[in-house]
Amino acid sequence: MNLLSKEEKMIKNSQIPSEFYKKYNVKKGLRDINWKGVLAGLTNISAIHSFDKEGNQIPGILEYRAYNIKDIINDLRKENRFGFEEMTYLLLFGELPTANELQGFQNLLTSRRTLPEFFVRETILTNASSDVMNSMSRCILALASYDEKVSDISIENVLEQSLGLIADFPLLAIYSYQSYVHYFKKESLYIHYPDPKMTTAENILRMLRPDFHYTEVEAKVLDIALILHIEHGGGNNSTFTTHVVTSSGTDTYATIAAALSSLKGPKHGGANIKAAKMLENIKENISNYEDDAEIEKYLHKILNKEVFDKQGLIYGIGHAIYSVSDPRFEVFKSYVETLVKEKGLEEEFKLYEKVARLAPKVISENRKIYKTICPNVVFYSGFVYRILEIPQELFTPLFAIARIVGWLAHRIEELINMNKIIRPAYESVLESKNYIKLGER
């Protein structure tokens, strides 16, 4: 009698020897030894550069529709204005808007920032979930039932659906969170409607806080966070999911629900929660923030699976694409410094700076690394959200509020350029067997 448990049978019969990946020249995770992704498609939407033409590592460059993100952010800072809506226009239409075009587009988004009558009560509040991302997924699919052209995948109709979803995502996230707080934490329920005169970042803070109050610095930092998360190439997990699902010919709502499910994972959009918790854990276990040796010793313990979540990972350090530097991290850091000064958290920020500087060195000492390691944008995200009084349950939904723009731009690009379903190959590594009759087993 086979005494193996069902779980043991599954593991035994599903494992693939690691040497087979080399034998069949299969790149695990569709990435090579330098973590560079296997080329699977072409795009006009964004570009990421971390190596030069000769293969040498260079400081990371991120471009939206061929415009360098650093130039974009510098212009926004110089003119002291919000930019998320402008970047939404750029990614969807491929061109920077004129002042009149931008104003008209902002008005269009504002007019679409409303949910069907009774939707909040009957869909969000009546079916409260302890997981905000799951609640958002259910809401997306529920919205499909209100769309008479749900299955129309013409570019004109998909654009209409896209504008509606981009406008509604902040509402779905905030209201799903409020529902969770009320029914699972037994706290007071309040539903604030968006202000049509305010930007996306301002409305998020306005709807989230009981007293509607926020500072201009807070709103500007959140706006930059949204811009830095809005798009990151066609190969990131959730955007590639968007391409794959779109290629099947399915509708916009199903596509975005699939992308949202991908983003939810702790190795993707959920990483900001892990990074925030890890940094809190470091803060609690370091007695002297000025002692580099003590910080390094604790980071070694994290890598050796002795402390924190015992997974051996320093979250927020290293990236699949960037090597020398993540431009989003560099841009975000300058805004974080402004926010930290307003909140009087300079000492805590110094600890974060030290961890960002020391962690790559510790990882290089402990791991066989084929490229330079740098902090990524996730490293500061959780810290910033905590300063902005945004609960952890909303960290990944905030990512989704931004990234849906990139998803929809890529969905439209896939619909325009491709007419084949995406279907890569998987090689079976089993030898054929003769079937055994039931009575002979």
C-alpha cells in the first residue's frame, strides 16, 4: 500500500529537476542569468533601460512614451502642479496634451467618477470582504453587468470602458476598505463622495480621511507615487497578464480582474506591504540607528532566515530589470525627504537611508549575484503610505489605482497590433507510459 499522503503524491509527481531547465534551455521566470526578461513582445508605451548596447550596467532609465520620467517629474515640480491625469492622457493617447486638452480630459474623468445607483450599498457594503483587492475584483466583474456593450472590443468602446474604470478605481478601493473596516473591525462607517474639482490624489486622501483634511505636500507626494507606479513595461507580471488575457478576445472587465489578481501577489504589487513590515521589524530590533555594524548584522540575519518572516529576502532591494539604480526610487526619495521634514521624522528616515545603502552590500556578500543590486521604488512606498496615514490594506489597491492606466494602454495596444492568442510552449519531461488497468494497479 502506498502510504504517501495526497499532498506528498502531488509534490513527488509535480517536481521537475532543476537541471532540466538547463537541458531544455528554459529560462525560469522567463528571465536570464542577469534577470533580464525573455523578449516576448513589442510596445510603444514605455521603455526601461539598465544596460547599454554593449551589455554594460548603467543607471536605470524609465520612459513613458519615450519621455524620461525624471524630466517629467522635474517639470511637475518646477510648475508645482499635479501630474497623474496628464500621465494618464500620455499613456492612453501617446502624446502630451495641450493645456486645453488636459483640462478637457480632467473634466471627462471627473464626469465618469461615479458608480451606478445603489452599487455601493448593494455590491460593496452588502458583500464586505476582509481583502480589499478581492472586493475590487468582484466590483469590476459586477460593473460589467451594467455595461450593455460589455463584449464589444472595438477600440472606441474599449476606450470608453477604460475611462470609466480609471475614474472608478479610487472609489472601488476606498469604499471596499471602508466596508472592511466597518464589518470586520467594527468601526464607524463613512462614505465620502469625490470632489469634482480635485485631482485623483486629492480625492483619495479626501475620501479616506474622516475630516476630509490633508496638506498640499501630502497630496503632491501621493500624486508622484501614483505617477511612478502608473506603468512599467509590458513584461511585468500583471501587464503581461493583461496582454495574455486580451489576446484571447475577452472583455475589458475580465481582463482587468485578471490583471488585478496578478498584482495582488506578494512578489508583485503586494511587495510594498512586505517591505513596510520588514522595515518596521528592523526599526524595532535596532538599538542604535547610527551603528552600521548593528544594522548589517541584522540584515544578515534576515537573509539567513533567522528573523522577520524567515524567507531570506530583504524586500525593496533588488529588481528584475534595474541594476545600478531604479530611477523611480531616486525620484521618490526627494519627495519623501520633503514629506519627512513636514512630519518631523528625519531620524527614522536616516535609518531607512542606511538600510537602503547597506542592504545591497549584505546581499552581495551572502548571495551569488550576477549584477549590481539597488533599492527599488517599493522600498519607500510603505513608509510614505504610513506617513500619509494610509492603512496597509490599501497599499496594493493604491498600486492598482495607478497601474490600471498602464494595463489599459497595453490592452488597447494588444487589440490594435495582434490577432493571435498568446500561447507559449511547455515541454513535457516525462517518458510515455503504458496505461495500467484499474484492477492491475
